[in-house]
Amino acid sequence: MLFALPPAAADDHRLAVALHTFGDALGNRRRLWQAACRRPRATRCTCEPCASGTTARGFAGMSEAAVRRGVLVIQPLPGIGDMVWHLPHLLAIARYEPEGRVSVLTKPRSLSDQLLAGLPEVAEILWLERKPGRHDGWRGFFRLVADLRTRRYRKLWILHDSGRYLVAGWLAGIPQRVGIASGWQRLLLSDRPVEPVPRNLHTVERADWLLRGLSLEVRRPIPLVAPDTTRRGAIRVRFAACPRPWLVLGIGSSEPFKQWGAENFSALVAALLERWRGSCFLLGGQAEYAMAGRIEQAAGERETVVALIQQPLQEVIAVLAEAQVFIGNDTGMLNLAAACGTASVGLFGHPLSAWVAGSSPCIHPVYPESGLSSDGVRHIRVTAVLEAVERTGLLR
């Protein structure tokens, strides 16, 4: 289930509680109380610690002696692809912990409430609201501490090297803390590999190092993500009139330097339909509405070119699982298609894309002949993409 945010009054109270706790920890309680309880003159803070002058030891009637339950995993990277990359880590932690399931704290843009829906290993999804959101800045940090404190987890896993989340877990009183940390941050960890996690590795490789250093097995089965059988059947019925093979094009991009462009995708659609017939599906978000329209128009608005823009993620997963080949920019849809076990032709033009290109055996990378550069994706030729599709061996 999703984490229900408290009303404003409760939010202020919880912020005060967190600050009181932090003040206890650092021996500077009075100044922090004043910061937490600053109100217009006509308003007075009535939260229990301020009113009584006593130190807060819990929230909503719960004491420190109350039993702690559950395991929280923090994965703060925002994209769909980021969560796909870390799904093996979530499942490994769930297998390792006695509860057999974990709660996940992540950002709304990851669409984890849809991506992880139905997984028995995931107990709940909690939102980390930053840039902008209620967890921004120092006040937001203490709101996060208060949120964690009231959930009373017994263990925290942090799949990121930011000290913000480790300190928040420590202040929230979570007794067991595991994470990717170096330097002074390792002092706040209760469980850690003998060797610190190297800082020069990709974020996914660092999570691998952490788990394996603690004797957890990280598995990456193919497929890693499977659609709901009902939704998959509904997709087959919905597009029964669309001839096979189904060729899915991921036209969205999270950054401009990853965007191949409407002109290139239009030329690719024409070449794919001429060579293999079949149907082309255009996947993208709200920002790609106009682009999808231009591609459809360039194709002569054929019935075999179908735009699926801003669709529910579980339906997108069903389409990806049914497709013979996916072709797209280096973005979340490429990672998701590969996780579904679909042959995925990825368009890689920037040096930052190098790790992603080799992250899955289902990804077939295409590079510009001129080499990787800041605008390299624009130089990828349509013929090179067609050759990559041919090499998958799935289209006859």
C-alpha cells in the first residue's frame, strides 16, 4: 500500500518530535526546539514535548520499548530504469530477511507503485518527496526522520551513498542499518562488508558489491519483470487486428542528449514496415504526444502504427512482453523492455551510456560511427539500427 501523508497539523507535530530527538542526540535541544516550534505570534506550539518540557521518546503513544518490525529499503534514484536495475537487490534482501518482504522508500517518478505492484516480496511503497516536496531542505530532512521514526522499522538498507538517508535512519532510531557508505558514514552502519564499497563503480555495481559482501545472492533471471496474465491477455485482444511482428519503439528520453529525434524514428518506422510488415507501437510519456503525432503523420497514419502515450505502466509491460523487438533511446523503457526478456535494440550515443549497454544480455547496442559524444545519438544511422534488428534473429 502507499504511505498516507499526515495532515498539516500532524506534520508539524512530527517535525517537532524529530527535532526534539535530534536535539537529544546532539545535546543542543533548546535551539532546535525553538526552530521547530517557530510560529506566528498569535499561535503557540502545543505539541507534548514543547508543552511539558519533557523529551519526546516516541510518536502516537508508542514507546521506545515497543517492538520494531519490518525492513525498509531506500532507493532514491528517480527513474523507472533505476528501479528496474535495483529490483534484483530488493528481491535478494527480501529473501535474506526473516520477514520475506520489504518496504521500499523511493521517488514517485519511478512509478514503483505500478512497477512493483503484485510482488509478494514488497510490503508497501513509500514516497520520498524531494525537488520539490515535503522532504526538501533541513526541515524536510527532519520530516523524513519523523516519518521513519513513526514506522518503527527494525532494519534499514540504503542502496545509495548519500549520507542524508543514513543519518536520517540513525536519528530515527532504526537499530540495524546497512548501506553503501564510506569514510565517517561507515561508523553509523551496524552491518557492513569488510571492505568498503568502491566509489568508482556504477551505482548498480556498488549495490551488488554491498550485498555480496554480506553473503546475499543477487539473481537476475530473464525475464525479471512479468506482466499480469489478465493484462497480457487484454493487450492481445485489444490489438488483435495488428499484424505481427510487433515492433515497439521507445521514443521518450529523460535528457535531450539521449533523444534520437522524430525524423529518425519516422524514417525507421517506414523502413521497418517496408521490410518486415507487422506493426509499430510508439511508447512515450506526455512530453512525446506531439512527437508521436509527427511520426504517425509521416507514416501516412496507417493502422499499423499505434501511439501508446502516457499509458498505465502495467499495460506497457504487457505490450513489451508481447513484442518481438523493442527499439529505443537509452531510457527507462529500454531497461524495462530488457527486464521483460524482449530483444531490445538500444540507441547509445553518449559516454554515460556505456555501462547500460552491457547491463543485460537482452540489450543489443547501436553506436554512432563517429564515436560516443555529447550529441552522438543524433549521428546513429537508420541502416545501423535495421542491421541490429536483423542480428537479433527474431524477425523472418
